[in-house]
Amino acid sequence: MRVLGQAIGALERAKIPYGMLGGVASAILGRPRWTHDADVFVRPVDAPAALEALERAGFETQRTNPHWLFKGIKEGVLVDVLFRARGDIYLDDEMIERLVESDFQGVPLKTIPAEDLLVIKAIIHDEETPRHWSDAIAILASRDLDWEYLLRRARSGPRRVFSLLLYAQSSDVAVPDEPIKRLFQMIFENGGS
């Protein structure tokens, strides 16, 4: 946790807006679970500065993929600096306004909103990583969600979010009918993808 705190401190000193996602955010917003790294979401314009901030804090850094991912490593701890999520989701002003101040094992930090994490988890779920859908179900089961906001954000992957919500409801997770109906309309009646 010390290294995570150093990474967060470096970003905050550099005044870089960020939100945790991945396993750390899932543990805070949904269910406790193990993670092998820390995923930090930043705006694309801030990704180089985030990497420089980590370098100043003693991290070895890599510009792993210029389209979505840089890495910082210190004392064997990996910090992924993501600036684009699958579905062309970016840390934008609306998400920044809704960042959730949290504490993860004594480290104060910010996570992306539960609704955005749920959408990202629904989109990135695949056969090799079933934990993403489990993470999303845990968010649904443990949080009061802003359904209007979730529906706006679901435009990045309406079929995936629709499927997730319908599955959750079929598993007795309290999901209201209205968001499912509206996603159905978005997909099938309004020509959504």
C-alpha cells in the first residue's frame, strides 16, 4: 500500500485528475478482491505528465502502448496508467465531476464513479476474464446507482450493459425494469449498436 500511496501522491502533487479503476476500484465500490496491480485512469492529454510524475517519485516507467496504456513499476508494484478504456471510454469532465473520494487500506484516493466502472466492466468482460462481470454484479448489489447517468454512459456499449443488467435481474439482484427497457429501446428501436 505504501507504493500505491506514493503513486497517488505523485499524481496529486502534479495536479493530474485521476480515478482508480480495475481491482482497486472494484474492491472499494463492489466487493473485496485480490488484484496484482493498480489501474489509474487519466485523460489522454495528461498521460505523459502522469508518467513523468511517477518517474519523479522513483518509478521505472514504460510507454507501453501509445493508444491506451503506460506503466510505472516500483518495488515490484505495477501501476498501470490508462488513458483509454475499451469502448472508447475516456476520463472526461463529467466523470471527473463525479469522482468518488475513498480510502483503500489506509490510502486516500479517488475512484471513477460506480456507474462508469460498471459500464467499463460490462464492456471488457470476456471468456478469459469473467471476474469483470462478477465485479459489475457486486457493484449493482451494493450501490445505489444514478440510473440516468448510467444510461448516458452506457452508450459506449449498450448491448453489453443491457445483457449485464438483464442477467443481474435474473439472478435476483435488485435492478429496476426501467433502465433495462430503455436500453432495449436504445438498441432495437433507435438503431443503437
